[in-house]
Amino acid sequence: MTLVIGKDVPWNAMWSGEDRNEIRPCKYAGNRLALWSPFNPGEGKPIFAKPHHVRQRKSIAEMRCTVCGERTSNGDRWWFPFGDLRDGWWVSTESPVHFRCAEMAQAACPTIGRRQMQPIRFPGGHTILSAMVGGPETDRDFGVKANGRAIVGHLKLGWRAPWFLKPTKECV
């Protein structure tokens, strides 16, 4: 069976033929040093829970749909609110989706299905943040030599006091 990117496999998913890491400058990270993987979508098997480093940053920087890879417009920009509250910021590595792609994701993604998640209109007021990595853990986990340098991993979307979170003790 041939898997179709944007239908069976999200556009920003890593493929086994891309699962190699280097450190290179990345234009989607302001030309700073970043984790890099070769660009070979469709080569090998998809690794669904592991986004491709460059495509993930591109999807956040350019507001591209994580499912199909096309740019989202303000009128068709939806989002599944995955993320964490950290230091007063709600942060997420999840890029927006088109509404039609959100429906596909609901049917295809086990995590979205299990949580019975509904997409929300993409919230305004976000900031794009860089997740910085480095040190022995980065060297071990990604097989690179950071040599003490700060390296950009993923880009994240961040919001302060977001309206889309239900207030909890952690959020107050």
C-alpha cells in the first residue's frame, strides 16, 4: 500500500529515510544553528509521533498546515490545543490545520481520537518561541555533537494567559 502525504501521513511527520540528525543553520530559526534532518518525505516508513525538524519549524514560522503542508489563511486556520503550561506560558509545538485537514486528523490520529479533541479557531496573540537544546542529552538523544552550543530544536507557539485554557490551580 502506498501512503499518501497529507492524507495517510501528516506532512510534517518524519520518515525512516530522514531519521538522521545534524546541526546546521536554519532559515526558519532565524539562521541560528538547529537540529537538521535530510529532506526525503515518503522514503522508508513514517514515524508518526516524530515531526521532521525542518518541516516542523517551517510549519510554525509560515503557519502551514501540519497535515497537508499548505499555508493556512486567517479564515481557515484551526488548531488542536496540545501543549503545556510553562513559566506562565501555554506552549505548543503543534502547527495549525485547515478545517478539512482537522477532520482527517480526527479520523486518522489515535491521540486526537482517544481524547475526542475538537479543533478550535487558531487563537490570536501568539508568540513564536524557540526550544533550545544542547548538552550531553542532546548529543546522546540525537547523535550529534553540540559542543556546548545552544541549538534550536522545535519552534513553539506560546500564549500568556490564553482564553482557550480552562482555569485550574496550575493556570492561576
